Amino acid sequence: MIQTVDTTAGPDPATEIRNALSDKLLSTGMITSPVVERAFRTVPRHRFVPEGTPLEVAYNADDSVAIKRDTDGVIISSISAPFIQARMIEQAGLGPGMRVIEIGSGGCNAALLAEVVGPFGLVVSIDIDPEVTDRARMLLEQTGYGDRVRVVQADA
């Protein structure tokens, strides 16, 4: 039996909204370098937010997404807003082959950093909370960054 590919179907919705986010970050000057643009167009941010989070929320340029709350509902861990991630990475002046340490391990920013420093760079992501590091490690593994990011549970 011959399998066919439906070429009438459009791009994956997550890819479309990720590209729209990247376009917005470029147009507002949050992204200024090709390496950071490529990272934002590549990393599947929606895979790092809690399950069931709508794509529009995951890829909103201006909002962080809570990944852990305490017993009173107070946010104690989150994925930073994309505009903040973009500016921090741009301002750090990172590039291929560099080594970088990240304090706070949501996983998504570590994946962006891994894209920026490339296969010969090193990203170490540290968090004090073992639930956060376990989650980050699992999600990085699932998204193909497990061998490019070292996640460490420690008091940084």
C-alpha cells in the first residue's frame, strides 16, 4: 500500500503561532540577531507549559506561564514571558560554542539557550526545587534537548 501525504493541509498550528511570536519579537526589537530568531522559531515553547495550556497562552509574547504553585495558589515557578527571554539572551551576547549557566529551570529557556550556543556549547540549568528540575529534565529529554542541557538540582 502506498502512503500519501496530504499537501493541502497547512502548517502545524503550533509552528504558525510560534512563527507569529517570532515575527512580533523581531518587529518590536526584542530579537535582533539571527541566532536568537532561529532559536525562537525552533523551540516548541508549548511543550514546556502545563498540559492543556492553549497555544495562544503559551506563545503570548507578553506573559509568563505558571508551572508550579504553592498550596495557597501563589506562583512559585514560571516560564518567563518570551519578550523577557529574548532580551535576556540578546543582552547576554551568547553565541555558538559558549557555556552558559541558567538559574531557574523551567526547561524552555534552557532549550532556547541550547539552540543559541549550538552543539558545541554547554547549558547548565540549576534550580533548588527537585520537582522543577525533574520536570525540566523530562521535558528537555522529550523535546530533544536532554543531551544538550545539564539540569542540576542545587541551591545556586
